Amino acid sequence: MKEYKNKTEQDLKKLIAEKREALRHFRFGSAGSKTKNVKIGKTTKKDIARIMTEMSLRAKAPKA
């Protein structure tokens, strides 16, 4: 979580797009049984949730 606090809003949006694309590739790869490490999907989903949480916290924070 600490690694996302130092990033800008544009960096977070770009990172979440990359993670979603990686998750999409993982899902289609697992359908064809190409993937061996099934933990990748779970960790990628958690990373996406962490990024979205950081973005929503920034949106709710009072502007000073």
C-alpha cells in the first residue's frame, strides 16, 4: 500500500490499466491451461483493489 501513496493520479490510472490487462491475459491463458502459477490471478486482483482504494481515499480527502 505504501508504494501507491507516492504515485500520482495518472500513474495510478496507468498502473490499474496494466494490472487489468495482465489479469485478462491470465484468465484467457488459464482457460487454455497455459498458466502454471494460479496465485497470479489472486494477487493481481488484490493489487487492483489496493490501487482503487488509494484512488478513492484521495477523492474523499479534503482539499487543503
